Amino acid sequence: MSTPEQLSFLPPAPFCPAWPTKHTLEDKALALLMAGRLLDHPEFEGDCGSWRLAAVVFNLRALGWPIDTIPTPSPTDKRPGRTVALYRLPSKYAAQALAGGAQ
């Protein structure tokens, strides 16, 4: 599934995110996202031992990583309208970063 992009008359900002500090939660999450993984909180907690995925994604975005949030229905009996967030890094950005497009 690809997300449509809005057309603009302005040139796109250059893709030049900073890499997170090694061995941090941001570094671990970025490695999972670069591998094409779709992350949710329980999966991140299982892989990294932290439930703070939203904070980690916030920090990665501050470093310039264009991580998508995908709202996903996850109803329960008490909250039938509940949604949870899934996070992904579009493959074109992972490829650019691996090709040297990130600082």
C-alpha cells in the first residue's frame, strides 16, 4: 500500500536526516524500520524492551526521518472505536539512506 503524496509547486526539501546515536532506542527502532518492518508498541516492546515507541518515533522525526503513522482499527469490547498506531519508513527513504543520502 502506498500513501499518495500531495503535489507542490515548491521543490521538495532535501532528504538528509541525521543518524541516531548508536545503541539507543532510536537506533534500534530505525534499524527495524530500515529493514521494512511495520512497528507497533507491543512488537517494539518485545524487540527492544521499551513501550515508548511513540516517543522514539518523535525523536527520529526530529532527526529528519519521514516516518509514516498508519492509524489501524483495534476495537475492544469497551472501546469499539479504538485505533492504534503502526509506524513505517517508506522504502524509498530507506534506500536513499543506505545509498548515502543520510548524514
